[in-house]
Amino acid sequence: MLFSKRRFMGVLAASMVASAPGYAVADGWTPRKPIDFTIMAGPGGGADQIARFIQSVAEKKDLTNRPLVPNNKGGGSGAEALIHVSGANDPDHTILVTLNSFFTTPLRQENLGIDIQTFTPIAMMGVDPFVLWVHKDAGITTFEGYVEEVKSMNGEFVMGGTGQGQEDSIVIAYMSDAYDLDIKYIPYSGGGAVAKDLAGKQIMATVNNPAEAKGFYEAGDFVPLLAFSDERMPAYPDVPTLKEKGHDFSYYNQRAVVGAPGMSDEAAAYYQDVFTQIFESEEWQGYLDSESLSPLWMDASEQQDYWGLQVENHRKLLAALGE
Amino acid sequence: MEVLALLTDGMLVALQPLNLMMIVIGVSVGLLIGAMPGLGSVNGVAILLPVTFLVPPGAAIIFLAAIYYGAMYGGAISSVTLGIPGASTAVATTFDGRPLAIQGRASLALVTAALASFVGGTVANVLFTLFAPALASVALSFGPPEVFALMLLAFATFVGLGGDDIPKTVFSICFGLVLGSVGFDQISGAPRLILFEMNGFLQGIGFLVLAIGVYGIGEMLWTIEQSRGAVTKTTPKMTVKGMVSDAKDATKRGWKGTFVGSFLGFFVGVLPAAGATPGSLMSYGVTKMISRKPESFGTGNPDGVAAPEAANNSASTGSMLPMLTLGIPGSPTTAILLGGMVIWGLTPGPRLFVDEQEFVWGLIGSFYVSNAAAVLINLAFIPLFIWMLRMPFTVLAPVIFVLSIVGGYAATRDMFDIWLMVIFGIGAFFLRRFDYPLAPAVLAIVLGPIAEPTLRQSLLLSSGDPSIFFTRPVAGPITIIALILIFLPAIKLFRGKRKTASDVNSG
Amino acid sequence: MRNGEIITAGVLALFSLYLMWKSAELPIGYIAGQGPGGGAWPFWLAVMMLLSCVMIAWNWWRGVSPPSQSDAPVLDSYGWKMLALVGGGIIAFVGLVNVISMYGAIAVFLLYYLKYLGRHGWFLSLTLALVLPVAFFFFFEGAMRITMPTGLAFTDPVFNILYEIIY
């Protein structure tokens, strides 16, 4: 048999659930066209996987009467997606899956003229923490050991990441500054490529979301040294946080869904209802759990406050990076 | 031997009635998607998702494998019949496939492509079955310097592909490379070459935009202009007997290319960063190099169809390897498949091969069956495509234009790119008039975005010291071979020129 | 052809210069310890493009490349007419996409090409011009889940009915 019985039964149960359509009951507005589900990253990365997972849950539960059509626009660190969505001629049918480039890209490229506060808040699906990883063959088991190793290599310690100004580089920059580390940073096209080159020992350490390193961690290849979360992560209870080390710094990648600027209140209410159902679904909660994301549920006005706060934080962090 | 038992189980599962039906539907749909310029196996996944919730996951995986194979076979169809490479992996197929079609031998080209694809896919499956874990570690040993060396080798193999006019060929290569660097500088994270300050360039210029522009529009305009309005109609005949003799012909004249493509394609495809396009190019180049009649390439040599087709099938199968053994996607399609596995509750990564043997071998088993089904269904469809070619040109031409625009939009979802495509098309028409070869530009736009970041990553690793390409054990030999291949024609040319010059002087 | 060859080379040389200038917005030199800067790759390739254009011009001056020896016009009257009718048709097609939707534009283009340029009968022209867009609609929107531009708002009622059918 190709599949274990347990998994087969699980799918069977899921398909029975799916046969009872659960259209969002927001009376009045429903989408009339396919919904443009823009993704702020190219196909295959962490953000894309999450977006497609969300889409598949919506599909499976038949939550929308028109399909969510994934549309990858990863160019220019998400600038392409922001321009596409803010210029959408049908804002009621255009939504965007974001990551932190939602905050950083408008800051780094001010000439785009994007004001993220004009976007319509829909749902905060969760936040993805960052973890510092090394290869097991490096023989480093603690963060202190790592700091020592980096210092002893005098600028020859190589780390990989997804690029200057990207989430992981912000974390690395903060850490280097706090511990006076001199690190050689190699930018890659995506989290998968970074993980691959750490596995192949082309680079010595990475700061990555657990989802992208999990497979290698389970195989015993990667060793987590430090988490950049507020509290220790349930999946990695032995890994200390930077906060425990006495630095008041935590950093998460947001996994949020926002609507195009100018979306009508009725449409926003509809999508908020749909994504609340997805957020509460067993599948999404299971995903949060297995991929070590933290839920961070917020209502619309809380989200807008959160955006303001994040923009200010990133302005400082990017300024410290010299951007 | 446990592996063989699992594999046999997987194949037997694939042969169950429901699953066999999924294979037939999947291959046919995949063939259609692959034959559309602009659409490829990535789009097949869009169909897959809803299906996943209707049938058991086992059947869904089989359906996916079938679409994947169908689309790979289909890529050759648009290269041969329409002259538009539907995917970057099928560019090299146009070099000889298109001339064959123009000579009225489209069926030979399509049969060769189908048979070569089948052999390539089978060789890859067998290599996969036997050596998967060992090859995974080879894939990991390829860091940025190795990938760059490989790109250099790919460039070296197509140095000879340009026209006779060397400055125009060099121009074309450089032009393609510059276009490939538009949009975004990965290393510094800064926007780059946003031409005329138009935001549409932020996303860069995709391969398909240039390829559809050059082939779908430029080449079509050229053909219309050359035919002077005469109703040129190739009347390819299609009989069972003809197909059998084509098959014989294909075997006789395409075995060398098939052989080279099957193995070379697989090894290049296994490397996560490289993928099927360099694999198919290098196979074409190598087959041409070892051929006794290299000058017949580009004029309709079946070897020139067989090599890239065997290679792209083999490489596409090979690109599954890093995904299954390491959890690293080698291509956008495998990336989405990886996402699908998360949805099915599997954890991609090195443990997958150990923990989920049933899944992995079931998938590979269905590859074998899908590949066999795909070659049969493809052969059965060939008469349909040949029949399409018999349409009067005044019907075929507008249909090709429409396919180009619709397919281009489906691939990029941006009208800006469509306008760019039209501009490239009309530009290509004029450049073609002045003997500028454009295939090098189309290839360069694929390889450039792999070559440049790996070059700079390597130099960052070595603190700016270029000797890194020569001192690493894997990168070193590849770089040296590539440099020899690049400079060999130049040396030959130089010596040849001196010789003719001295002949002139003495005579 | 002879004039066309040098004009083309000149235009391409100007374009190369523009690319060089544009690349120079990012560092184009070799940064010590890091390798080439962000603009180096396109800049030096654009330099090679420019050099190629110079070589092409040199070959033109010496008259060694085939186009530089030919006195034939770049395009004769037929060629220009063809380019205007077919190329212009494609440009109009793409322009219409944002007005009367992708499918509407396909229908208009096919009708124009088949009836006016191809001189086919009304039956064939109309059949193809109607069947192909409809088939594409069900293929792309229904099966592939790829939404094409729907044009200006006045097409909405039609698409709402069509979406109602497929979803």
C-alpha cells in the first residue's frame, strides 16, 4: 500500500467535512470574481508554502464561492507585489499574503510611494520565529561556543541568508552588533537554498525560520543554538532565547493577509470572516504547531497599530544596518 | 532488495484501474498544458490541488506524476510545431526540431522527441532507484563556485551555436545576460536597471517574455514576410506505416543524442541550482561536438532533437532527487510539490527517504508507469498535432499569435510583460533581417541569473580571490575544461585566419 | 540594407550606452574583499555590447558582412505593409485587452486576421473567432485557475454570468 491506513482515514474524514460547504455567512457581499491572492514571494519559499497551504484549506472547506488564485509576485523584495496590490483596479477581489518585507520594502524604497497604512487589515495568521542554526559537524553546541568560534575566526566565519535588508540579515546584524562579531554574509535567493548550503557545509551557520530547517534538524544535521523569540519555543525547549542572554530583542516574520487599499467594508468583513475560519481550522492550528509558528491573533484596528509599531521598529533596525 | 519490493508495490498500485485512469487523464492534460506556450508543469499543480481533495492521496500523487511527465513531453510539441519553446528546457529542441517541421518532417521530429524523452526518463528513473542517497551527497557538495563552473561549462558548449558573424553573436549573448540582470541585485538587495524608471521592470525580464517575443512573434512575422503571402502549406502525411519508419529513422539517427542527453541531463538535473535547462543545452552542445557532422546541427538533425529532449526529461526526473532526499526544491514545480507534501502531512527533508519509504517509492514507481504511459499517449497524439500543421498558414498564424499573448499572460500575469513581448517580437524581426542570431540571447537570459549570483557568492566566500574556482576539488576541473572549450574555437579561428592570411600573402 | 545595417548598429550602440549609464547607478568596480559590485556584471557586459557594435560598424565599413554588401531595401513595400497590418494588428490586440477583456480582444483579432488579412469566409472566421475565446475561457479560468484581464467595468455582467457557470 502506498499509504498508511491512518493517513487514509484522516483524508477520508477530511473529505467528508469538505462535503458540507461552509460558505461564509456574511450576508450581503460575496465575491463575484476569482480572488487575486497575491503572494509577496516567488514560488517555493516559506511564504509561498504558507499561502498555498491557506489556499488549500479554503479550497478543502469550500469557504469561498470563488477560488483564491495564487499569484506570485516576489520581484524587488516584494515591491512588485505592493505596487500590484495598491494599484489593483478591483480592490474588493485583491488580497495579499505578506511577510516583513511589507514593512521594510516601503522603507528601503521610498520612491515607490507605498503607504502600508492604506492597506485593509484582514487577518494575522501567525508569526514565524527565527533560530540560529549550525551544522552538527562544526562541533558547536552552545551559543557561547558559537560566539567564541566566530571571534577566533577573525572575519572568516561565513553565514548565509536571504539578502541584505531581509529578515535574517536584520537579526544577524543585531546579533553581530550585540556580541561584537565579524561575520561574512552571503546572500542567497531563498531560504531553501540557504538550508541546502548549510547542509552541504558551504556556509557555517544561518538564521532561518524553523519550517525551512526542520527537516535537517530532525535528521540530526542541524543544531539549533539560539532562538530570537520572546519565550522558549515548545518545539525546541532546550534552546535559549536571546532575551535570556540579556538582550531585549526578539524578531518574528509576520504571516498576515491584507486587503488592497480601498477595499469596501463589506468585502473586508467577508474576508475577515473567511480567514478567521481558516485560522481556527484544525489544519491551520496543526500547521502552526508543526512548523513552530506562534499564533498572534489581532482584530483589524490592532493590526493597524501593529503595523505602525513594526514600521517604527524596522526604521530603527534598518538605520542601524546602515540602509 | 527491500527497495525493489517497495518499488514493485508502487508500480502495482499505479496499475490499479482508478490510478491507471488518473495516469491517462493526467498525461493527456499534462501534454496539453506542456504544448501551450507559456504553460508548464507548474501550472499543472493548479489542477492538482482540487483533485487532491476528491481522490485518495495515493491517486493524487500518481496524477501529479502523470501531469509532470505529460508536460515534459508536451514541451517538445510547441517547439516543433509552433517553433515557440514552451519552456526554457525546450529551447534547444527548436534548433533542429523546427527545421525538420519546415521540411515537412514534423512527425520525425515529434517521434524522435517522444522516444528520446522516454529513454531519458527511464534512464533517470533507474539511476534514481539505484543511487539516490549517493547522488544526494554529490548535490550537496555543489556550492556556489561549483555551480558557477558548471554555468561556465554550459556557456562553453553553446559558444558554437551562434551564427557566422562573431560580433553579432557576442552582442546577442551579452544582451541576453544584461536583460537577465534587470530588476534586482540579489547580492546587495538593491533594485537594478529599472529601465526608464518603469516599475514593471522591478520583477525582471522573464525567459518566457523574451522567448515568446522572439519566437512566437518575431519569427512568425519573419515567416509571413518571407512567404510573401503565398499560401505555404507543409503537407506532412501521417500514416501508421510512416510513423513506424519515422521511429526506425529516429532510432538510427538519434541514438547518440539520446544517450548523451539521458546521462548528462540527469547529472546536471540532480544539482539543485542548475536544473533541466543547462542540462538540455549542454547535451545539445556535447552531442554536436562529438558528432561526425557537426555542421548538420541546426538544419534538422534528429540527434539535435533527441539530445535536449532526452536531457530535459532525464533532468526533470533528476530534479526530484534533491527534493525527495534533502527536501530542497530543484525547480518551481518541485517547490510546489514540496508544499503539497506539507499539506498531505509529510515533512520534506532528509528523513523523508527513510521515514516515508512507501510514499517515496510509490512516487518513483508511478514515475516509471507514467513515463511509459506518456510515450504511448504522446505517440497517439502526434497525428493530431500534424493535422494542426496542415491548417492554412493564414489560420495557423493568428492562432499562434493568440497563443503567444494568452500563454505569455498566463505565465507572467502582467500586461507590462505582454507589451515587452510585443516590443521584443518586432525588434527581433528587424534584428533577424540583419543576421543577428537571437538564440544565444534567449539562452543567456536563462543562464545569466544563475551564473551571476553564484559568481559573486563565490567571490564573497573567498574574499574576492578568483582562485577559488581553480582550487576547489570539484570546481577546479570543471572550470578548466570550460575555459579550454571557450578558448579552443578562438584559438582555432586565430590560427585558421593566420593560415589563410599567409596563403594570401604567398599566393 | 547597407544603411539599415549601420543604423541598427548605431541604435544598439546607443542602447548599450544607456545600459552602461543605468548600471553605473550601482558600484561597477571590484570591491576589495567582496568581488564585483552590484552594477559590475551588467556594466561590463554592456561595454562588450558596445564593443560588438563597434566591430559590426567596422565590418560594415569594410563591407564584409552580408547585409553591408546588399543594396536591397530593408523591407520592400510588401514587407512594410505586412509589418503594419500584422504588427499593427498585434499591437491593437494587446491594446484592446484592457478595454474589452482578453477574450474579447482575441475574438476581434481573430476576426480581423482571418477575414481581412486571410480572406477566409465569414463562416470560418466567425466560428473560430467565437469558439476559440470560449474554449480558452473554460480552459484557463475553469481548469487552470488563471484569471485573464476582464477589461473595463462594462464587461462585468458577462463575466459574472460566466463565473457563475464555472464555479
